Amino acid sequence: MSVTSDLQIEPVIRRWPEPRAMLRLIKPVTWFPPMWAYLCGVVSSGISPSGQWFFVVLGVVLAGPIVCGMSQAANDWCDRHVDAINEPDRPIPSGRIPGRWGLYIALAMTVLGLAVGYQLGPWGFGATLLAVAAAWAYSAEPIRAKKSGWWGPGLCGLAYETLPWITGAAVVAAGAPSPQVIVIAVLYGIGAHGIMTLNDFKAIEGDRATGLRSLPVTLGPARAAQVACWIMAVPQVIVIGLLTYWGKPGFALGVMAMLAVQLGAMRVLLRDPEGKTPWYQGMGILFYISGMMISAVALRSIGG
């Protein structure tokens, strides 16, 4: 009998989370959209951040690493059974974050987010309350908005783009943003529904097995990609029209150029939605967020 045949290889059962797995749990790659949207809000307010840089930096950190990171931890905890099918190497199903540590991390970051949001005054704290509520409503029962391919991405888009944009403008101005700022922020949040729909393409198998009705599951990849493209494009067309109406044709032309590049990328995406979605997320979305900042700069001198 060989020595190797007598060896019993026992799985390693961790008591504490692996540090690298904790970082992966809060997904730094997802922090950028709300951080960028917060900066768009600061720019669109038309108020110089001079003397308020502490609140600008604190708001960016709150929007990205803290609140967005918390939402990712909460989502991974609530999705641990789905991830066991789609991505078993993720921190929780792989056991690198054992037991209920995923939940504890999400709850601790929720408390941290509220504490930091309180430092931003009533507008910042109110927005933080909404962001935290949206994060848990998206992932957790009994609401679990992500069960719907319409409500889930919509809630995500508004929480990732609209809410931090309005918050950035309100914190710097110490008051409500102009109606124009709110309208543009809402339009880009609606457009982000399409971006969130594309994110669901990587989880089709697990979503179908666990009853999550994402658009790629209910409509099929081809139709879901078409819907996502329309939802991303139409709000930008409206932004272009509004900027032109508000006397900012040069900025409208800039947003139009960003949309034109996206439309070219969408043609590539629609030829192979499942295969090209990662490519589009890396390339096409760059021009979407570039249009956001162009619009923010235009808003500095509109309606303020």
C-alpha cells in the first residue's frame, strides 16, 4: 500500500476571513461609478470647492469604498447560493470568508457609512440613508429588487449615478441642487439601467436556476442586449436635446460625440451579446461616463 493512498486530505476550515478575500468581497472595481457621479455633482453645482475639499474627498470615499463596498458585501452575502453556481471561487462560497463573516462585514460597513455620512450634514446624511436602504432592498429579502430584471437594475442605476450626483451638488451648495442638475442626474441614472442589465449576463445560469428574473433570463441574451442599448442611448439623446435647449450647443455636441462612439460599440455588442459584453463594459461605458462629465461642466452655468 502506498503512502499517498493512506493520506486523508482534510479541507481547511477557516475561522477568520482571508484578507485578500475581504478586499475582493467589496469589489474595488465597482467603486468608480458612484465616485465619478459624486464628482459630477460637485462640478455641476457651479460652486467652487475651494475650502470644501474635505467634504469633496469624504463624499468620494463614502460613495465608493464605503457605501458601494458595503452594497457589494451585502449582495455577495445574499447571493451566496447563486454564486455557488455561477462563481464558486467567490470569497463566500469558496470558504475564504467563512460562516457569517460576509454578513458581519456588510453590517459593519453599513454602520460606518452612516457615521461618515453624518459628517456631510443633513443632505449627505439623508442621501446615505437612502443609499444604504437601496443597497439592502436590492439584495435582501423580503424586497430583493434584483429578482426583477426591471426594478433591480433601475434601483441600482439610480443609486449608483443619480443619488451620488445630487448628493455631491447638494453638499457643496449646502442646499438643494437646481432643477436642471436633478433632471440630468436622473437621466443618467435611468441610462445606467442598461449598464446594470449587461452586468447580469455573467450570471445567467445561476439566475435561471435560482429564479432570478433578470432580463437576460426572461428575454434571452439577444433581446436583453437590445433593450439595454436602447435604455442607455435614449436618455443621452434627451440630455443632448436639453443642453441644446438650455443654450449649450457645444456641450451638446460633445455628448453627441460620446454617444456616437457608444452606438458603434453597441453594433459590435449586438452581434455577440454574451461574448462581447465584457468588452463593451470596458470600452463603451467609458464614453457614457465621459458624457456625464461633459454635461456636468455644462450645468455649471445653467439655472444656478
